[in-house]
Amino acid sequence: MKCRQCGKELKPHWSTDICLECSRKNVKKIFRENPEIKQAFRETIEELKKPENVEKMAKNTANFMNAIQKLRSEGQ
């Protein structure tokens, strides 16, 4: 499969039709054209970095992984 934007060959396990470089360029363009989106993105990232949110995300991730492992073991 090739990148829909630049034509670069994508890795076989790639789950999108655009390469990382083109995706980054697109995000930078969006931020340049829409400063309010860039500011909202930064605020969201700062909120996610707060200790209580990091702990919550870690617990949610662990619970999700435990559920996946349980499903896999039941399927065997």
C-alpha cells in the first residue's frame, strides 16, 4: 500500500493510508491555519499530564489489557 498523499510505500502492517511525515505536515498546517485548535490541543495535553489524570489513564489501560488477556485465555 502507498501513501495517498506522497506515494511513499507504507509498511505492511500500517493501518492508515497516509505516512507519518504527511500526517505531521497536515497537522502542522491545521495548527498554522487555526490557532484556536492549536491552543485547545495544548490545553488538552497539559490536562492529561496532571498526576491524577496520568494515574487514571494507567488504571484504565491496565483494566483494558486485563480484559483482553482474559478474553484470549477463554478463547483457547
